[in-house]
Amino acid sequence: MKTCTLCFPLRKAPEPQVLLGLKKPRLNAGKWSGFGGKVEEGETLEQAALRELFEESSLQASPKSLEHVAELNFTFTVNPAWNQVVHVFLTHDFEGEPSESDEMLPKWFHFNEIPFEAMWKDDPHWLPLVLDGKKLKARFSFGSDNASVASQEVTIVDSL
């Protein structure tokens, strides 16, 4: 099972916003998501999250700025090669302006305008919780279409 990270930059002015990226190639093409990918050999979770954030958005942040808010286990019954554990981070402290990369087109969204209809079907079950300050562990199993959520379990935790 692959280990991956997702990072969501947040800003407060004037109302809370989250930076999402529209994925261009591969598995997530056409979907809005956080910034992330596979943890490379020898990397910590934080190093991978920061590397992916920079590669996909041009934003730079420090390891101390990351808040580990979720551990998500994804199972794809029809395509087990896609199975993964995703560690989710938030950051309020970053430098630079988001810019388009080969993989992502970044855009700021107010929390009440997040385009869940154009995201993975699991996202509405956990993203609002972490944006509301919760930490969680979750398991999602995807159906035969590799898109619909066949089963889910979301547990709020004190720490990760």
C-alpha cells in the first residue's frame, strides 16, 4: 500500500479560504484536490508534503507550519494498485503566490464554496471536519466504478 500526503494551504482574509488545485494529468484529472502525492524513499511525511506543495503550487512552507490533521486509508476493490494511506496536513504559514504547474491549476475557495461535486466522493465526508479544526482517522472503500464510496468509517481523534 502506498503512503501519500495531501496539503491544504489556508488563509483567513477576509473569510476563511482553502487553496485547491485542479488536477491535470493521471488518476485525478479534472478533479479538485489538495496538493500532494507519494512519499519518496527516505522522505518524512512532512518533507513529502512540502515537496509536493512546492512542485504543484510554487508555495513554500516550513515543517513547523504543518498541522497533521488526518490519516485516510483508501481501498479500491477493483484496482488494488490504487490502495493508499494518505496523511493530510493544513498550513496557515507559507510564502509565495500559488501558480499553475504541469500537474495543478490552483484556486482559492471560501469554505462554503468548495466544489465537492468535482472532487473525489470521499472528500465531503472528511474535509469539512478538518477545516473545522477536527483531527480524524478514516477508512474509505471505493466501489466497482473506482469512484463511488462503497463503505466508510470516520473517527474523530485527539491526536495523530
